[in-house]
Amino acid sequence: MTETTKTPAPDAVPTPPAPRGLIPLPEAAARALLLAGGIATAASAFLAWTWTDEFPGDLTINGYPGGLQWLTFTAGVLTALFALASYGIRGLGWLLPARNNAPLVLTALGGFAVTWFTVIAISAELGGVVNLEPGGWIAAIASLLPLLGAFALPQERGTDGTKEALKAYIAKPDRIPAAQASSGWVQRAVITVATIIGLGVFTYGIDTEYGELFVGYLFVVTFAMWALHTAGLLDRFSALVAANRSFTLAMGFAAAIAFPFTQTDDHYANIGVNILIFGTVALGLNIVVGLAGLLDLGYVAFLGVGAYTAALVSGSEFSTISGVQFPFWASALTGAAASLVFGVLIGAPTLRLRGDYLAIVTLGFGEIFRIAVNNMDGDSGPDLTNGPNGIPSIPDLNMFGFNFGQAHDIGGFTLGRFANYYLLMVLIMAIVVLVYTRAADSRIGRSWIAIREDETAATAMGINGFRVKLVAFALGAALAGLAGTVSAHVTYSVVPTPYQFAGSTPPNSAFLLAAVVLGGMGTVAGPLLGAALLYLLPEKLVFLQDKSLLAFGIALILLMRFRPEGIIANRRRQLEFHETGQLDVPKQTTLTDEPAVTKAGA
């Protein structure tokens, strides 16, 4: 008797193994550990972590978190909320529209990072782990639990919220996107709440009083935003913004205007006005680099041209043009016009070059400007800029009887000098954003994009490449000069030192270019966010001293690895960087989830 064996049918498809996590735990136990660990992490913030208040933030009180403990509490709450959403709790399903486990891992990592950073900082600064109270040990163990639970959950490689949203739409094409399903007032309410939360997060970051707190803030915000992206929430919010662009822009400027009213120390308003100046210049550079694709390494010189022009006509007693004092509107127009002229003079002979050659020429122009203003002291050259001494004692602005150098009470709030200039820069920023958006959406803006993508093909289609690039160069220079006129009055003086290619603090050409690349080329909010980060990092991480540039370089490398299109990505560039990745719709699938029928098989 012979034994017969059954052979599988030729069309049978083997069942793929169920995905498993890195840690061998049942999925139910992993989710329970994640939820319990998130709650325990948040609760541990109410314990004393050290016995002495020598560590900043006063982490010695039971029942009341202080300093970094609030960040641990926030991270723990976020972890618990995402864990509850993964259970399908009614009312929390909107937190996980992509239905994946990546946000759970990221929120757990955020809580672990900020808690262990605090514990290590206490031990390092106070002289050993003996300075930890039992609450510190409990917090360290509690923050490790959700991380273990998150890594025990199955993770699909290469997925994010965008891919999952596309899959969901392909599977159910009759499902109306959230941006269209909700009514207009609901969409505006969501945008308003998001704006208020964003203002609160930004204000908290600026108000951090010591470097350790700012580092913890970066940990929590970075992992939280990353989790929101992988969950698909940022994609849904982007759809709301696209459907309500004008309202979103108005809410953004309303939040910017509200910022100085949240401050009690004018020093933070000073940080805010410098961020806006830096951001305005970065937005002008975004026209040159992000839209037209021209690599300009000497762009900070145009900021210097505007600043020196405003200083010369400001009425300063040290100005070489004595007896001249323009009103601000005339000074601003003069500074912008001077920068525009310099942009045309520099761009006309150089913009026929491409790529690295253009970058080298613009780098040379930036250095020539700094050396020239340094030598115009009456000895080495004409007496125009007072050489290394610059032009000090620039008077404060006075517009319509409003003295920007004095404190003013408005609605019970006291606005100091820097708050006054901050509100002025918000107005100028609104003008710059309007110019940028109108130019980018115009015929010339599309010509810039065509030149950036392929100059040879654009020229063959009839676009005058040289003229289009010269317009971009001149417009970007004018916007930088406009910001420079305010910068001269804010700092009281103009000296040649800041206008160089690279340095430890902004503004300089390297930081401006990094702000555009970091934030996201070709977008409005990207350079502003990049400028805010790059200005805050040297300001807040003073304890790193000479290692700040090292930390900055490491951050850029990590960004290039995980987010090469920038933090706020332009849609076209996002597709370019993910040609074979998570943004592509499967080719063999139709909207009815049936195999695609080709002509040959029809």
C-alpha cells in the first residue's frame, strides 16, 4: 500500500506570518503595558526626583511637578491617550486615523528621552546617582515600561500616515475626506484650537529659563510632532488648511500679534523680533533657493545693505551723511531699493553661471561686502561706514507720535521696546508673505519652478531663464533689505561683523540657507520655522558653548536621513524624495480594489 501525499493547488497562496514586535510579548499584554506605563510616567512627575534645589526647576516637592517634570507628565499623558486610542475607545479614534502602531512607539520614546535625560542631568550636575530621590528611580523605571510595550507591538516597515490614508481611500473610495465632510465652522474651530495650542507650545519654548529645560522641550515636541505625522493627523490638518487657507493665514498672524501680550519679560520679545527678522530674510532667500533653485551663499550681504542704508539716513550723530533723517517708511523703501539695486548689479553678470560656479561667485560677493564696509573708514577707503566701528546710536523709530523706544500700556498689558518692534515686524512679515505668495502663484513663479526643475527644458519652452532668475535675485534681495532696515533700529548699531558666511550665531549666510532647507524649501511656513529653531538653539543651548555647532550638525544629519524634504514639506519635493516609498499608490490596484485591467487582457 503506497502512501499518497497531497500537493497544494497551484493557485494557493501561502498565508504570510503575522507581524511581530521586537520583544516577544502577546499583543494584548503589550498594549496593557503601554497604557499602564504611560499613566505611571505621568504620575511619577508628582514625586520628588532629587533632594536639593541646586538642580534648576526645583524637583524636590512631592505633589507638585516642576521644570522638566511637567514635560515628563505631558509625554506620559500623550502616551496614555494614544494607547487608549489603539483600543478603539469611543471618542479617541480620531487620534489614530492611520490605524498603525508607529505613534505609540514615538510617544513612548519621547517620555523615555525626557525622563532619562533629566535623571542623567541630575546625576551629572550634582555629582552622582546618590542625589536621586526614590521618585527619580520610579520615574526612570516607569518611562521604560511603555517603551517595552511599544516595541512589543507589531510594526510595519516603511509605513506612515500618508500611506495608510491612501490605502484607506483606495479600499473605500466612497468615504469623503474629513476636510470636506465637516462643516465650515467646525473646520475653522479646529484650526483655531490648533493655533492656540501652537502659540502655547511656541511661547513655552521661548520662555524656557535654562538649557536643560529647553533640551527636554525639544525631546517632547519633536517626538510628539513625529507621532502626529505617522498617525496621519498632520495630513488631515493639512487638508483643513488647504480648504481654509485665508482663515488659517489670518489666525497665524493673530497668534503672532498675541505673542507679546503673553510675555512679562521684554527679553523674550527681543528673541521674538529677532526671529521675525531672521525669518523674513530666510523667506526672501526661499525665493532664490526654494523657488528658482539658485544656490546663493552670500545672501546675508543684502541684509547688511538694507541695515547700513537705514543707519545712514536714520539721523544718527555717527552717520557720515549728516543732517539727514528719513521717516521710517522712506528709510524702509530706501533700504529695500538699495538692496534691490545691489541684487541686480551682482546678478546681471553672474546669473549666467549655474550650480557650484554661481555658489562660489555669490560667496565671494558676501565676503567682498563685509570687507568693503570694514574698510570704508576714511583711511583704507572712502569715509562712509566708519569701518569696524560701524554706525552706533541709531535713534528709535517714531511713527504717528508712537515712540517705539518707550513702554506703552495697551488694554492693561505693558509693551516694552522690543515688543513694539516685534509688532512692527509682524506687519512687515505680513507684507513679505503677501509678496511671496502672490509671486509664487503667478506666471513668474511658475517660471521659477520650471527653471529650478530643468533650466534647459524651460528655455526650450520659451522661458527667458536669465531674466526670470534676475527677477528672483532682485526680489529676494529687496525683501532682505526691508528686514535690514528694522534690524538697524532694533540693535541700535550696525557693524560689519555679523555679515559673514558662517558663524556661531545668526544671522549669517550659512544659517539662512540652513533655515530654508531645515524648514522646507518652497513653502511659507518652512523658512519661518527653520529660522525660529536656528535662532533659539544658540540662544538656549548656551551651556553647550563651543559644542553648539556640533549639535547643530548632528541635527542636520538626522534631518537629512529621516526628513530630507524639510520639516514642513512642499508636496512636489516630498514626492521627489519618496519616489519609490510611502507616497506612491499601488500600481496594480484600482479604486474598487480590483486588479488593474490592461489593454492586452481586455
